[in-house]
Amino acid sequence: MPLYEYQCSACQKVHEVMQKFSDEPLTRCPECQGPLNKLMSTGSFALKGTGWYTTDYKRASAKSGGESAT
Ligand SMILES: [Zn+2]
């Protein structure tokens, strides 16, 4: 199972999360709900190019926008 690292833009904490490939990426800091940036520092596989990130980001934004409506 791959290990993902996310850094919070608000509190600057880095969260290491084990996720399946099928799991949704984290978008909110578990501690302060700030926006998370996915880090590329770990993992035995290298993702080349930036296209995947753009797609992933758009999908996450659309999802969180719909869910955050209270
Ligand atoms: Zn945070």
C-alpha cells in the first residue's frame, strides 16, 4: 500500500497517510481543516509529468465544493 505525504498550507504539518490507490486523496488537514498539498518525496514509484495532478486537483475541488455546502 503506497504511503502518501500531505503538507498543510495552514499549519505546515506533514501528514503521512497510507492509502489504497482507489482511496480518495486527502484535501483537508485532519487537525485544522486547512488545505493540503500532496508531497512527492516518498514512494518507490515516480509519477512523471503534471497532467495527473491537474486532473486530481480538479476532481477534488469539485467534490469538496459539493460536500461543503451546509
Ligand atoms: Zn493543518
